[in-house]
Amino acid sequence: MYDKIYVFLNKFFKQATLFKTMFNLSPMYKRSCGKITFVSDDLFLVKVKIKLSYKNRNYVGSMFGGSLFSATDPIYMIQLMHILGNDYVVWDKSSEIRFKKPAYENAYVVFEFSKEEIDTIIRQVALNQEFNYTKNLIITDKNGAVFTDLNKTLYISTKAHYKMKKSLRNQSA
């Protein structure tokens, strides 16, 4: 559903504006208490603020760890889907979170891809038809003190390869 709305609205609005607005309006993302505050025009940089509120404050008054985690969940995947384009399939494959200290205030996250990273991903997928790429992500306070450290692994493949694998799985089932 979101992809059809995005395609239609992309005729009238910049890609970065749509990325930010659609995430911030999405009920699934709003429940995380995360809010996208900035998206670069090329989508290589996305900034998120996770506001501490009654919705995500836990028993001891710090931010619920699930809120920190869920606010990071879909960003890299959808960011990379838009950067790479329609010839690729991108999935979140795994995530690992390490809590460093409680978040008793708003939290901030920066999702960033470099041109070199995108070139590496494209090259690896061209060589192997699929590729698992792990990105490190840090959730901080406004001064850069670390609340959590995450590793997010993304699965990337060509659409043709992904469809072929899916077809083979369905035949063997």
C-alpha cells in the first residue's frame, strides 16, 4: 500500500520529502515514538529523534528499550531500497542491540550510507547475486553520549535472483 501511495505522490513531491513525511505519518512507525527530522535529497543521510514521553517511559523512568530498537528497525532497509532502485530486493535480516546506559532523555540516531558503501553493495550483488551487509548504528543523547549500539544486517539481492530462489523454495515445499 505504501509503495503505491509513494509512486503517486512522487509525481508532486521530492523523494526526501516523501520519505520523511510518510514515515512520520505511518502508524507503525509513530508507535515507536521515533520521528524523522532530516532526510538528504539523495537519501544517503537520515536523522531520527526518539522523544522520551509517557508513551515509552518504562517502570524506572528511562526510555523503553523496545522503543529505542523499533525506531531504528525499518530505516536502513527502506533507505537502501530507494537508493538502489527497483532492480534490487532489500530485507532486514537481523539486528543486535547492546544497551550501554539508560536513556532518561530524548535520543538521536543518524542513518548514513556513503557512496563507497553503495558501490560495494552493488559490486558484491553483481558478483554473487546476493549480499549480506552489516551496518553499525549508535543511539545517543544530544551531546553524543551513547545509549545503545546496534548492528543491523541487511540482505540485498537482484530481483531476478530473489524470485528464482523463492520459486525454488516453493517447488521444494
